[in-house]
Amino acid sequence: MLIGEPLPFIKNYVDKLNEAIKAHCPEKELSRIQRYWLSFCVTAIIVTNSVCWSRFQKAGIGQYGIGALSWMFRKSSIPWELLLQMSVAAILRQYGIIEGCIGIDDTDKKRSKSTRKISFVHKIKHKPSGGYVMGQSIVFLVLITPKITIPVGFAFHMPDPGLRAWSKNNKKLKEKGVPKKERPAKPDRDKNYPTMQQIAVSLLEKFRKAHPQIHIQCVFADALYGTKDFVDKTSALFKGAQVISQIRENQLVRFRNRNRTVKDYFEAFPGTEQTMQVRGGEQIKVTAGSARLHVHAHGKKRFVIALKYEGEDQYRYIIASELSWRTIDIMEAYTLRWLVEVFFQDWKANEGWGKLTKQPGEEGSSRSLILSLLVDHSLFFHPAQTAQLENKLPAYTVGSLTEKIKVEAIMNLFEQIIFSDAPVKRFKEFAKAVENNVVKLYPSTKHMISRDYGKFEALPSLKHRCEA
């Protein structure tokens, strides 16, 4: 696919992004060149489905060289720290959004074993194979509203190398039978390597500060974030919001002054069959029981729910911070967590960051990810998507919308040629640019022409060797 000028809806989106930046911090306003570069990059990511300067150069028919693209990415005074935040503000203003829920989850990006220059790379668990690979871990905040679902924050996670080395050594000593008192003590965590729970709380604080007008009804995350510290800090941050997560089946709860595991409690008081609505649509049957119990690890009372879907044998145990909600409302709110997974699928498949994101250094990883998320945001300014949302109709999928945009990009390019003052001259210039920047011929090693073919024949001087 080829692109000429950035598409009009993307220019409009970047203009609104710039307006939000000016309103927040006038001295950070984007210049005309910066706005054009951002518009070009967002268009190129959609068309090439990558964040790759080489592909951008080819798709743009030489508008930008690789060096120029990289220089703008590295050296230009674009306020990268504001782009995502102000883009969120522009969308919230565009659609009049005043409330919503926040979903928190993390995802991995597999990298090469020999990666040296890309930042935040470490050994991660590879779920499909059960082994380990080198990759990056990213914690995301996703805002889910009655109208749309958008990413609103992210941060890379790196494990503490000191703790990791201690854990590895401690495991070896333990296997050798060395008593605990003779093994090295666990070191304190380095503040430069926060946990995923700490990262999530920090992202929530940034969102709260940037968008104080948004009423957060609920914050939900999976079992990794079901700790006392995370639930308490999030509850304090969003007064009155429900914080939902999960706990393990062996967590202790107190009932009638006696501690027992949450699994034992719900075996004694099993749930009943109920009907619940999944993400505002399908009605399904579940078995659920609930109680407001003192959770030992949290040091306070939580709303605890045992939930089992139809066809499942084991309960999952959900906890909630706010005790005044109904059981059914907590369960239905927690089903929205799946929308974060849908965002991950769309983002990795259609918005460039799933492949060819090899920009080195911390800035390279963070800025390329911001560009990718700006693509997600820009789609809410496409005329077709805007018309659907304003008329309260289902939004179009990211995949179908990006396919439409790819066609629009090539049609827009032809339109620029046809309606120019000198279409023939413009077409010849276009054809030459395509030939110089897109279509390149490379020498083949399959054919032997211009190479030494060799001498494959019998030599008269060696015929005597054939005689018996």
C-alpha cells in the first residue's frame, strides 16, 4: 500500500490533539512540521501495520527518508510525555464522556534471544509452550465507558535483578538442604524496579491527576493485583469506586471467630444457580455464592464471591472493596475485564506494535508504543466510526476499519494526482518516485550469469586413467 498526503481524518485528529496540548500547556504546542510528521506516522502505521522507518519510507514514496523519520522521532521537541494523556482528553471531550470503569492487565511482547539494544527486555514465561523466552512486559490501563473502550496509560515492567539473583541462589541452596538461617537474607526491593501492582497504582494516580472530571465507577484486575496494598490504595484514590480482583482458594477468611480457607467456607455454604448478563449482552447461567468476610491477608472485611460458570468444576473467588454493592452487579462488572483482552488482540494485530518495533533504548520502546496507541485513538475520529457512535450504533471493529483506511489511502493518492493542475506531469513524478523508492531490483544468486560457471568436462590428458 502507498500513501500520499496523510488522510484528512488523521490530520483532524492531530489538530484536536494539538488543541488539547495548547489548552494544557501552551509552550508545548506542536509545530506545523511536527503535526505533519505525526499525521504521516499514524497513517503509515495503519497502512504498513508496523512501526518501521524503512516501510514508512517506501509507503510514503520517499516523502521522508529513514534518517529524517528517525531524527524527528529522537531529536524533535515533540512533548512525548503529553501525547497519550492529551489524546485521551481530546477523545473524552469529543464524545462527552464523564464516567467509566478502568481495567488493568499486563501483556508480553516476545523478543529475540540475542536482543541487546532494546530496553525492558528480560526472561518471561511463554504460556503457549510452558517455557521461557526473552521479551517485554507492559502494564496497561484501559478505560471502559458506556460508549467506547480506549487505552489510557501504560508502563513497562522490569523485575528487580537483585531479587531475581537472590531467588535463584536461594533456590539452589534450598535444594542442597542448607537451613534458612544459613542462607542469605532476602534483599530489599530496588525502587527503580517497582512491582506490577506498584506500576498499576502509579498509572491510576497519573490518570486521576490528568482527568479529575471523570467519575470512575469501578476498577478491576486479575488475581495478580488482588493484594491488600493495591486494593486499599486504589480505593483511597477513587473515593466510592468499587475495586474488584481475585484471591487464591487457600486465602484465609474469618467466620464466627474461626479462620478457614475461602474454599472450605464456600464448600460449607455453596452457591446457588443464577442468571447473569455478560458485558451487557448474552444471558448465562452461573453458580454463585457471596458473603462479606474478614480476609486475613487484607486485614479487613471484603465482599467475597465464589463464581462458577456453567460447565466448570472449580470456583473462582472474587473480592470487592465496596460492601454496599449487590452480588450480581459485582459479577457483571467483572465480566468487562475481557474487553481489555479484546484491546490487546486488536492492538497487536492491527496497530503496528505487534511486529517490526525495533527502535532501541527506553525512548525507542516507549515512543513507538505511544505512536501505536495514537493509531487506536485516531480511529475514533474516522467519519464512519464517528457516525456510528453519534447515532448510538455499534462501533466498527479495528480490523475492518483499518482495512477501509488502507483503501482510502490509495484512493486519496490517486485523487491527488487526478485533480492536480497538471495530472500527467504529476503522474510521471509519482511513477518515478515509486520506481526510485518502492520498486527495487536486487541481484539474484540463483543464476550463474556473470559468475564463474566452472569447467565440467573430461580432459584428454586424463583419459589414460580410464584404462583398465
